[in-house]
Amino acid sequence: DGPPVPSGFVLKLFQMVNGAPDDVISWIPSGEAFRISDLNRLENETLPSFFRHSRFQSLVRQLNFYNFRKVNRERTFWIYKHPLFHRDRPYELHKLRRRTCPGVDGRKQRAMTLV
């Protein structure tokens, strides 16, 4: 069948972090997280060339679906991390999966069993 393929979002995110200008979005030195440094240019230049939208909030929503964690508190830049999203380990990207259940604790499923 060939090697496992990462999801479209994960692949585009990896390509964006690697391909966009470093002063907009880049890997932190260890490669275990990425940093968004210029929100304005991210929305106006970078996101539209990798995704079908240009909104930071849409990107954040997708990151949340994939269980990325924001690891800094500053409001002038943003750092996001996921254990399977690493600059030096692209072969692990296919393991990164989107959460399927909207309720993290399975509230929807519990409600169905009560009916």
C-alpha cells in the first residue's frame, strides 16, 4: 500500500512551518514546537497560500481538534506544541489524528444511552 500518509491539515501545517518566512512562523530551536511571530502577515500572506482561509482563529480551531497545546502566555507571539509534530520527525506525522468526538469526555455518547 505504501507508507502511511498524514492528514491534509497536518501535512499543510508542516509545510507551512517549514516553508513560510521565519519572521512569520518558524520552529523553535529544539524543533519540538512552532512559533507564530507575525499574526498580521500570517493572516494576510501565509494562511491563504496554504489553506482555504486566512483567519488565525480557524487555524487555532484546527490545532485544538488535533490536541495541539499553546505553551506560552505572551500575547505578542504564540507557541504551539504536539508530541507527534516535530521538525525532525516527519515520519511520525501520520500518527497525528483529529479528535472525532466533539465532547472530550464523551457527553454526546452518554446522552444517547439515556434515550
